[in-house]
Amino acid sequence: MKSKHAQVHFNENGIPIADHFDDVYFSNDSGINETQHVFIKGNDLHQRWALWDKPHFTIAETGFGTGLNFLVAMHEFKQFRQANPHHPLKRLFFITTEKYPLPKADIQRALSTFPSLRAETEALIALYPMGLDGCHRLHFTAFDTTLDLWIGDVHQLLGQWHSPEEGLVDAWFLDGFAPSKNPDMWTDALFSQMARLSKNDTTFGTFTAAGIVKRGLANVGFVINKRAGFGRKRDMLTGYFQLTSASENENINLETVVQPSPEPERQYSTQSVPKATQKKPSQKWRLPEGPYYRYSNAPLKEDSHVVVVGSGLAAATMCLALTKRDIRVTLCFDGDSLAQGASGNPQGGFYPQLHSEASIASRLQAHCFLYARDYYDSVNSNIQLQTSTETITKANDKKPTKEENKYDFCGVIQLRFNDKVGVRQAKLVNDDVWPSELIRHVDSEEVRRIAGVDLPYEGLFIPKGGWLSPPQLVSDIIDLAKTTGKLTLKPNHCYVSHTSDGDVEFTHGKSIKADHVVLALGAGAVGTDAFDSLPLRPVRGQVEAIASQQPIDALKTVLCHKGYMTPAMEGRHALGSTYVKNDLAVEPREEESEQNLATHEQALANTDIVSQLKHDGTARAATRLGSPDHQPVVGALHNFKTLKQEYADLGVGKPFQQVSTLPQSNVSTLSCLGSRGLTTAPLLAEVLASTLLREPLPLNNDLLNAVNTSRFMVREAVRGEF
């Protein structure tokens, strides 16, 4: 999971050179002009954007490097949006891969030579991720651009991109070091994946005119054109993808799809590869994975109306994910106010659950956590900006304090409180799976310094973690969604059912018409007909609110062992939590208070911290919703009991690509977040919103399958359980 950073040196022109490949990251002549010539003009992006009639455009790149190509594309797209504010094309997605990511300092140095991209560079540096394999989704709101930076080997990654049957990518920046320097990248496997992911008429541009590239692209269905290269390069290649052969599709016109542009020195050449070498791409590359396919529905449109049902963090993140995409949302909840369930706990610890191996569960936790941290930083920044603006209007620019924000990214220490835990922690450190910026070992002296209290333990430190107030967070997220003008709140709307034609029924005869429904009910899903075919696991949890007192009043970080303890918020520390399966009662219980205190006293047996505490009995209980495999449930809802028979062939070994996809559904869910909602809700809401709008998805296919609503049905079908 931990990636290897690139090793570079800089030449006399300040151009970075990759030591491993002995090749430059961009042209010595002009990196920006090279990107403009090869990729912007090579894909005719200005002309294509002007004629585009869809809400988003997707560029895919095969080598992120310094990020220069991305920055230029983002810069150009911002200019396009400023010149065309009412154009239907509103968002740019840029998906890119990088096997050896550059350290942040090297990227900063390399891009410092481009002052015209200073704003774009600063935005990238602020969000540049740590070296962790997988997808890092980064939002550049000021540029209407989303970057999916996939760290890892391109051949392993492209196969993990979930794609609609009609294709995912609109333009390729076919970059990477020269074929002679990096032959491992320029392979038939790469070209086959490009064919799988491309739409009909998807374009490409590449700096190279090597024969291996020309033949490889032509063999999978790309029509190839040779154009004038940049600088000292005589030639480069551009072209477009034909899902059918040229003779079968008379509507494809090369001159309108890829228009050659004149240059002062010469005209572009349009010499095509002979038609004998232009092959029809194999359809087997494009078949979706049956019940795991996520794009079964027609995409939502700007005039679509979505009803989200729920009052907690899952519902709030879903509302913001949709409204920022200009989708009209009505949020319905069954009480007078939000955050009445598990999201109503005053404080919650925020950290990922990581193991010593890069399991599906650990990878999901790691990526959700990192996305959530950026998400919460953005929410807090926007709320502070909003509050400051309102305050300036009313009074003397009173800035909100950290206490008013009710959050603190003070880090989380997982204490090594017994030998068994010590063995697990040592394995995690020694196996070196995770970047040290994510989690690292700390000795007892550092534990004392970070925690601010006397703790004779070693442990693991998660510096990006901390604690948040879920009710405040839900309120802030909803406030941001309301600023879009696309969100309506409907309190006292208790969900009953929905119909296939979009009527959502509530108690007391209330109903709302919707194009799509998202059920984010938390424990409220238990006993609901819509969830009858899913194996839900409700778990009661009680958290104590201990009045701040010595010695815990000095606590500066979140402590984790079998339970957790937070620094004080408004004079109280959260201390929890119990886990009682299949218990929906939410009244605080004295015996669970005693259990929480005993758990902490046992874990902190080498101190007298807990034994000194005085507890006045203040506590809160709520029911969290989980699943049998402890993973969230995200995607389309169906009656999986009746659907299962259609997938009986999976039990006799039929490939997933050879069974049908799920039928269309007008209802989805974001649920079963368990006790990790603070970590998982933002990214999984992003996954569902991207699914509903047919955008790129920010998780590997195996992780998407691990949270798919159909997975329980699939497992039973594979085992022949009917």
C-alpha cells in the first residue's frame, strides 16, 4: 500500500529528470507549450468543450509526474467556464496514474518555474496526497475540477476503473516516459484497457510517434493520425476511438472529430494508419461485472429531484454531494431536528481502523479517512468564511473559535496496553505497509508529550486523526448544502415506503414525488420493507460524558485501546463505547456506564487515571447499523431475495461478465456505517453521487464490490444457497 517515491535530480534548466528512467518530466523548451501542443490541441479540447452537451468531461492520463498536464488542463477549463458560464459543460474530471509519485517538495520546485500557473500550483500542493497506493480524489472547487490521482502501476490500476458500458473517458493524455526509456508501460495491456474505457469518438494525444504505440493503438480500434511534434520532436500521434470499424460507422468524420491545426512552420499531417491495421475492438473487454455493475440507471440530470431520507451524517454528506452537482434535493427526517440517532453523540473519535496487511477493510478505511480529513477541513474553512462574512456585516469581524467549531485534529494514539496488542502493533510497524504520515510508532516519552498526561505506554500515532462533534458537523454540512439553493428540508417526515414510479410515502398521508430516493436511515432501516432482503446488524452503543477534572483535564489527544477517550469539549470528555448486538433501546444504563469505566480502567491498569474519575452519570446511547461483514452498504436497493435466482449460474462457475446486470432502481442507500461513519460517510456519499451521475468512481473495483448492496445475494448465489 505504501508507494515508492520517485528519485529525481534537476538539470541546469531546472527541469526534473527521473533517475530510474533517465528521462525528463517535461520539455526543456517549454513544459507548458508542450502540454498545450500535444494534449490540449492534440485532443482539440477547446473545440470539443464548446460543442459538449453533457455536464462533465473526463480526461484520463497515463503518467501524472509533476502534475503539469493536469494544471494546464485545469487552467484551460477554468478559462472556458469563465467565458461560458451558462454552458451545459460544468465539471472537469481528470483521472491520472503515477507509479512513483514525486515528493511534494520536488513537485513544488519543478512547478515553481511556471508563474502563470501559480494559483493552480498552490491549490495542488495544498491537497497533494501522501504516498498511498489507490485512488485519491481531490476537489478543486475554484476550478470546477476534480482530480482522481491513482497511485500504483498503470497496468494494475486501469483494470480497477469502474466503467459504464458506453465507456468512461472522453480524452486521453497518453503520457509517460518515452517507450525506449519505459517499455514496461507501453504494452498491449495498456492499449486494451484504453479500448475498454473509451467512448466512441474518444480522442487521444501523445508526444511519441513510436511504431509500437501506433500499432498498439490501431490494433484495439483507434484511428491514428500523425501530426507535427513539439520542439525538436518531428512527429507525434493523435487520433480517436471507433467502437465499430470505420466501414460500419459512416457518421465518423475525422475532420470534425480531430481537426488539424496549422502552425507557423508547417501544417499538421493527417496520414492515417492503413485501414487494414485498424481493427474492431473486442467487445469482451467492455462487458460489465453483472450484479456488481453500478451504472444500471440513466444518469440524473440538472432538473432531477432526489429525496434523501435520514437525519445523520450519511444523509448530510449525501445532500452536499448532490447539491454541489446542481441536483435538487429534498431532505426528509422524522423529528423536529437533525442528528437524532448515532450522529447525535456530542463527540466522536476520528481515525481509521488499520491492520498489518493491506486488506480490503484496511484499504477502504485508509482512503475513506484521508478523503474525510480533506472534506472536514473544507467544511470547516467554508463555514468559517461564511461565519466571518456574516459577522463582518453585523459587527466587528469576530472570528469563530475552535471551541465554537467543536472539532480538533489533535491526533489519535492507539495505546499498546498489553502484550497481545503489542504483537499486533509491532507487526503493523515492521511490515511497513502504511506511510508514516498516516500511522507511526511512538515510544512512551512521545506518548506523554503528545497526550499531555502521564502514560507509561508505547503506541501508534495517527497525526491526521482527532475528534469531531457529529451534530455540529451535520449542521455545518447541511448549511453548506443550503447555500447552493438546491436543498429543501422537510422535518417530521417519517419514511414509510416508496413506489416504482417515484412516490415517497410518509406517515400521516404525506408523499413527495422524486426521480430518485436515497435512504440513509441508519438504525431506522431495521424493520423497513425496503431493507427486508439485506442482513442488517443493529448494535447499541453507550458513550459517557465525563466532566473534565484532574488528571484528564490535561489530555491533548484522543486515546484508544478497547475503548476511547477524547480531550474535553465544553467541559466534558467522551468515554466509550459499549457494543450490544440487536438492541434498539436508547435509554442510558448504569450498568453500561460501569462497563465503560471498567474497560478503561483495565486498559490503563498501569495508571490511576480512571480510578480517580468522578462520573455524574451523564451518558448517551444510540443504535448504530452494521452488516455481517462489518462493511458499509452503498448502492441500488432491490428485493435481492427475488433477484437471486437470476444469478444461479454463478454457483456453477459462470463468469460475472456473462450474467445480467441489476435492473434499474429508483432507490439507493448509504447505510451500515457502524461506528465508523465519521471516517466513511464523505467518500461513500461521493461514490453514490458519482454513480447516479455516471461520473468516474473514486475507489478500486474490489473496494466498490466490498460495499455493494448486492454482495450478500452474490455470495449466496455462488454458494448455491437458494
